[in-house]
Amino acid sequence: MEIIKKSTRMKSICRSISKKGKTIGFVPTMGAFHEGHLSLIRKSKQLSDITIVSIYVNPAQFAKGEDFDKYPSNITGDADYAVKERVDYLFTPNSSDIYPSGYKTYVNVEELSSLLCGVSRPDHFRGVCTVVLKLLNIINPNFAFFGMKDAQQALIIKRMACDLALDVEIVVEPIVREEDGLAMSSRNSFLNKIERTAALSLFQGLTEARSMIEKGENRSEVIIRGITKCIDKHPQNKIDYICIVEPETLLPLEKIKNKALIALAVFVGKTRLIDNILIER
Ligand code: AMP
């Protein structure tokens, strides 16, 4: 495996891979790998000849006061994982390469970016789209892999790829969870023991919602109340939002008919965690 820092070098390597007729799978990440990241890498290995993984903690998607400065980082550990998973190239650009002096261009996917997480993080998806488009332009992959853990992000990236006629297939993979159900996240490492227990209530709330729906409940308000009760049992938790929405538009559903995305964000202590489940009846 080769570690590449410069985008010019990454671009020329990718050009020569494509010229040889080989397909490229790309997994963009912010590092501190866990099984969620590895599942995307494994999918890329299945579908593509060459797998490229990027590690870049993108300042443009963090607001002032968020955890950009303390975001977990473990480049050597990540590189070891990447070697084990037979990643071909690890791309680790720095900010002067991604946002060189004079940088002025940002990409925004309207409407979808201002719902759910966009309410409390208004510029977050603008930052995500900007960096993802830039990375896609450098690498020009056949496939790019994203996790359903960030369901809104995956939807927005798909929208961007379609709207801007990007020549890439966006592949979305299921959420990987710890044995007890907590969705894996690099931010879980911030949780102390009590917070770790409190964090489990996100999944428990979603599981409770699924069982209410299976028993015939379809009113979003009632289901959201059930999830809230479960999460609010823990004083460490502060709910940012719990929403039941149409999965393609993210618009709120009063009643669940066929498909629904139940998505939530909760501060567990100072750590903001997200989770979701997709309901298909
Ligand atoms: P991050 O490094 O957190 O930006 O995540 C990089 C990619 O991994 C994103 O596409 C995430 O949606 C995905 N990802 C993060 N956590 C999980 C998980 N628990 N299961 C599946 N994919 C995940």
C-alpha cells in the first residue's frame, strides 16, 4: 500500500489506473477507523480493481465550537488496518492542498441540506459536498462508498452526483453496530462508561419504534414520544432531534405508510451521536 499526500500525485496515479482500463473504488473517511469504515473498504474491494481510501478531517464541515480540534486521529493505526484490508492507496491530503490560499468555491445541495442535521448544523453539508466533490474530481473513481449511518449525507451525495452529472456510482452500505446495538462511530471513543450506557438508548429507542410499528402503530407523533421516553431516561442525553421522514425527500411524515426513515441526533454528554433505521412495510 502506498500513502499519498499530494493531490497532484494522487490524480496522476488515478489517471494511469483508468488508462489501463482498471476500475477504481473510493472510500472517503475522516479516519479513526472502525468496522463501519472497514465494511466500506471490503465492499470496494469486492466491486473494484483498485481501492483508494482518503483520510481527511474536513474543517469546512465543522462549525465554530464543534469538535474539529479534538476529532479522533490515529493515522498509524488506520494505515495498519488499510494494509490488512489490502487497500491500494491511502490518500491523506492536508488542508493547504484541499483549500489552497484564495479558495472560494463551495457546493450546496438545496433543501436536503437544511433539514434534520442541517437545522443545528446549517453549513455542515455544504462542507461535506465541497470536499467530497473535490476528492471525486481528484480520484475520478467508478464507485464511491458511503455508510447508511450518515443517511442524510448519503442521500445528499447521491443528489449531488445526479444533479452535477458526476461519472461515479454512489454505493450506500448498511450501518455496522457494536454487539449491543450502538452504531459504530469514531466519536464513541469520547464516551465515558456512564455515557456509553446512555448512548445505547439511541438504538434502544429505534428498536422500540420498530416494535411499535410492527404492532400496528403508524402515527409519527406517538412513535417519536416512545423514542423520546427511552432516550430521556438518561440524564446524560440531550435530544437534538428525532424525526420520521420520507426517505427520499426527508420531509416529515405524519403517518408511516410504506417507507420511512427514523433519524435522530442526541448529545450524550458533550458528544453528538446520530443513528437511524429505515422502515419498509
Ligand atoms: P467518517 O470517517 O465518520 O466521516 O465516515 C466515513 C464513512 O464511513 C461515511 O460514509 C460514514 O457514513 C461511514 N460510516 C461511519 N460509521 C459507520 C457505521 N457504523 N456503519 C457503516 N458506515 C459507517
